[in-house]
Amino acid sequence: MKETDDLITLVDDQGNETLYEILFTFESDDYGKSYILLIPADSQPEEQVDVLAFSYDPDEGTANEAQLHDIENDDEWDMVEGVLDTFLNDEKLQ
């Protein structure tokens, strides 16, 4: 992973690099984790895009620096989707 302010580069299993913009990060007391939500860096404001979500350990550094982990628990996914929905539907948060 490389970092530049609010941008992060993810490398897939085939070694392909894709640049993402950090949409936002948040912490969950229920799960004791921090989360990062990403959108493609080259997306347009009104364009529909897939949002990627990962958990990370803030003790490892900022979201840009820490190892990102896939979210595998359905209840955890539901919580992350709820936070994303709140973010997308509340103009004060954007």
C-alpha cells in the first residue's frame, strides 16, 4: 500500500495497483475496530460507484498505513452499510 493524503493504492492478487480516495473512516465500539471506506479515485461526483470497506487496527497507524482486513461477518457488514447509508443521506456529513 502506498499513501498520499486522502488517497490510497491497493494492490490485488495479480499485482495490479488501483488508486482509491478515502471516503471516510470511523470506529465501532460494538466491534472494537476501526473502518475505512474507499471509492475509486477517478470517479465523478454523480457517478454510481462501488464503495469498498475494510477494517483496520489503529494501533498500526493511520488508515493509510495500517494493514487492511476484509469484513467477513454479516452483522458487521450490516453495521458498516448502515453507517454508509447515514453518511450518504446526511448532507452535513459530506
